[in-house]
Amino acid sequence: MAGNDEEKMGSIKSVVDLTIVGDNISDIAAFTLEKYEFKNNSTLSPEAREEGDAKIKDVLWKRVEELKKRRMQILAEMFTLAETTLEEVINKGK
């Protein structure tokens, strides 16, 4: 039965479009680099810019992965809660 629940959870539409998230992450990285340069009235070297961009994107994608895992946990909890609630309704009449 557990495998069946996992299939159901996997079939629930994702509310997140990862293409859009990727675009947003790229925008956040670019903005962060530009903001740093503006605040410090300086220009980052191409190497620092490239490394900063890569590391910012990496840490933000890790956060997205954490959120995806948490979403699956919440969905599992919701299926359990739904089953428990239905059992309560059915057993109420017994």
C-alpha cells in the first residue's frame, strides 16, 4: 500500500515550474553580484563574478531541493490525515 501512496503523491501536479525557478535563481545571482558592486563602488573580476554566480546558484538550487523534499513530506502527511479523517467518519456510525 505504501508504494501505491507514493505513486499517488507523484501524480499530484507540481505547483512549481523549475524552468521559472531556474530563471529566478539566475536573476537573483545576477542582482546579488550587481548589488555588491554598487554598494562597494567596485567591479568584481571576471573570475570572482563567475565563482560567485556559480556558488550562489548552487546554494539556491540546494534550497529548492530541500523544499521539494519537504513538499513530499507534507503530501505524505496529508494522505495520512485524509485516511485518518475518513476512518473517523466511517467508524463514527459504528
